[in-house]
Amino acid sequence: MTLFSVWAPDKPVRLRVAGEDRAMEPGDEGWWHLDVPAAEPGSDYAFLLPDAESPLPDPRSAWQPQGVHGPSRVYDHSAFAWTDQGWTGRQLPGSVLYELHIGTFTPAGTFDAAIERLDHLVDLGVDLVELLPVNAFNGTYNWGYDGVCWFAPHEAYGGPDGLKRFVDAAHAKGLGVVLDVVYNHFGPSGAYAPMFAPYLSSNSNAWGDSVNLDGPGSEQVRRYIVDSVLMWLRDYHVDGLRLDAVHALHDEGAVHLLEQMAVEVETLSTGLRRPLSLIAESDLNDAKLITPREAGGYGLHAQWDDDVHHALHTLLTGERQGYYGDFGSLDCLRTVLEGAFFHAGTWSSFRGRRHGRPVDRQRTPGHRFVAFLQNHDQIGNRAIGDRLTATLSPGLLKVAATLLLTSPFTPMLFMGEEWAASSPWQYFTSHPEPDLAAAVQQGRRREFASHGWAEADVPDPQDPATFERSKLDWSELGKAGHAEILDLYRKLIALRRSTPGLTDPWLHQVEVWHGDQHVVIRRGPNVVAANLAGMPQTVSVRALPRSVLLATEPGVVVERDRLVLPPESAAVISVR
């Protein structure tokens, strides 16, 4: 027997299952229910609304084997044979994150294929694997941010059981799993939930209509989102969620949706007896998101810190276009390494106004900020999807890695970064609707044309070759130029893990000074010095060195309280 339920206030609903249409029974608050004795796991079903021309999938469908436009299929979460009963979780503080896209991480682009590469991540020293969105979207492949089924893993990746196999295998190897989820909008094709009920508001954001979080009917919409959050953590044993663009969640209620999430996830974590993390992507530069609830914040565990990326990227590449305009100086780098945000109540020329607020360095630990040199946005939203590998010398790539992995923040790598992968990561889609496909193609080219790129140079998102180009080339790992970078990443992660001064999260303990094309960071008993120049430089470390723990290039010379660094190099030392 299966109980079918759907929220559809003010309209009668019929259920199509086992070749028969059946009237559903009204319940409280606009819900409809029906017990069907003959239905069981594996049975296909759909709902019929009086104003819809065809049967519609379940807004809470757990399985869409025929795609987002097809019928839903009954799925039994209790049937999977988990082997991770001894898994106690991975806390975010002290961890290294690794962001990957299932479709391009391996040639096959499936959960099962990704399992075969988990040993590489273990050997690298990663703690938590962060998957770009895997919930169902229209088409075979895209980035995942066009998802429309917020409870169903994408079938082309391996569906519900495939995701569970991946999480189970990751846990067996000591890796936690973080899942990227999108609750600020529905994708443009296959979003049937708004046909059932008021899931959308009159507000809009960069991706379309906003989700109804504070208007009439919003209680059930909020429940829809929070139930999805709890499902990934509970039923798929996921260890954390990265919440996409939370600044686009329009909520004027007394208790913000993010705080509601934090409360209910804390309850679930306590019951499961393992840590569960909520990581926000936010454009607000406001630590209120990650401030504990008892101190007046929302109680999330961490947030992405774009300012760290912008400070490092602009300094190393010299790029200053668009939102990079205020970044690029060594003073800017010092500001973010000591205080997390560059724009902290300061003028943002890109926005034309003041932006952000200062972080309390005494009370807010650095591990609540996820920092990165590269991620899916910062690579994929470049016109040709080029990585730092295409811009920086090997020496500066090593310097960049050293500055990231010795920072007071939670570091995150983007797949392939650790071996200086040469493959780009471009914007790709596979919309089957011709009009939507054309709109995406034209919109992408117009966007970059406005920034001075020739339209012909911008890859066609709908061309399958764009997707294929974005897949990692695993044959590079042992090749010259790649193996050397991989070895450094392994050593840096191992050094971070074994050196308490490098994992100390307290920002008020970080001291940064700089000179002409060099920067020095004091982290308790450790000093990190980086020479960005194309010639050797003598750098004051303001202490007496004990030993050189790591150097990106041979030839570092210790002279009392100074280091002589080779060109484009960095060193980590212990000091008295």
C-alpha cells in the first residue's frame, strides 16, 4: 500500500496510477491524500489538475526515471542497504573541501564512475566532497542550477540509488559529502510545482520568479524547502548542504527561512549524533548568517567568501574588470586575510554604494568562511571557462596554493585544480526545447559581448562539444608540470593538518605585512612568506626562524630574521 499526498489548495486533484485515474480525498490546509493498496515501490504515478492539459509529476517526487516531464515513480528510502552504520561524520572546522561536478568529473559522468576516483581524493587529503547540484533538471547535462525536482536525484547521474552508493562509498573511505542545493528559484523547464500551489511570489531575482517565503500560502512552501533539506541529510546520509545564493531568498518574516533551517538541522544532527553543516553562498558580506542564534544570528555554519578569491585572483593575474575593480593590491590581500571581508562597510565601485559590514575578529572564527582560488562560478562564468592554469606561471600557481592552504579559512579546491588541469570548465546546457536553447545561446553571447568579448569566441552552451571539453583529463596526473603541482597540494594539505598554527581559526591572531611584490603572514609559531616577483627577494619575517617546513622552490636561504626567496615562490617556516 502507498499513501499519495499532494498540496494543491482550492483545486480538486486526481491521481493516475496503475492505469487508472482516481479522485483524491481532501485533507487539511489544501492537502489531498489517497491510499492505493496496489501501488508499491516501482509504480509510476502522476497527478491530474483541472487546468492542466496532461498528467503532472509529483512536486515532492523522489524519483523521475523518465525525466522531469515524465511520471513520478514510488521510491522506498528504507530499501537501500547502507554500510556506513559506523560513520560519525566530518565537522567543517579543520576540513578541506573539494568541489566537483558529477557530469564532468569523469568521462562517464555518473555517481558510480565518481566512486572510482575517491581514492585520489583520499590520497590528496580531502575531508569533504562538495557535489554541484544533482537534483533533477531538464535535459541530460548542465551545471545543475536549473533544477526543478527538489527531492529527486538526476536520473542520468544514477538516480536515487546512485547517489546513495556514492555517499556510502565516500563514507567507507572517510570522506564526508556536501551537496549543493538551490532553493531561490525553479529552473525554466519542468517546474510544475507552481501549477499546484502558490510556490512563487511577485518578487523576482536574477534567475526568474522568487520563491514564496513570506506571502499567502508560504508556510507550506517553507515546509517544502525545509523537508527537502532534511531529506538530503537524513535519507541520503549527506553531511552538509551548500545553499546557493541565499541573498536571493526574499523573506521578510520574523524568523528567516535560513534560521528555520538551522534550527531543524540542529535537531536532526542531535538525533543522528553526527555533525551536519549548512554553508551559505551569500553576496551580502554579512557575518549575521554565520553568527550563532544565541548571539542574534541565523546560526549557519559557514559561508563562501568571494572577497578572498577576488583578492588573490586580481593580485596574481592583474585582472581588474567588473567586480574585480576594487581588488588587486597587497593592502587588499592583507585586509581579507586578517578580516575575511574586503568590503566591510566600505565603498564598492561595482555596486556604486557602501557594502558589507566588518567581521568581529575576536569572536568569529575563520573556519566559518570557505575560501578558494577557483570554483565553478569563477571559472565557468568567464567567457571561455579558462582556469588559472591558462593564466599563471607554475611558480605563481604554487604561491597561490600556499596562500590558500595556509590561510585561517576553510579551504576549498575545484576539481582538477590540484594538478593544474588544462581542461576548461565552460557553461554548458542541454535544453531540448528549441526556443529555450536559442535564448540561452543568444543571452550568453550578448552578456560577454557587453564585456568586450567577440561573440564568436564564446562557446555555444548547447554544443555537446562544450560539455565534453569541460571533462577532466585524468591522464594528466602523472605528466610533467601536473605531477609537480599535485605533489605540492598533497604536501600543503598534510602540512596544514599536522601544524596547529595553520589551522588556528582565530582571525585576531593573523598578522600580515608586505613590501614590493612580497607578502608575509604570521600564524602563531608559523610564518608564510611569498615572493610574487620574477627575481629573488629578501623578506623580513620579524622573528628568528627555526626551520623551513615547506618551500615551493629550492634555494630558500635563511639569514637571521630574513628569508631570501627565489622568484615566484613561497615558504612556510616555524619561528621562535
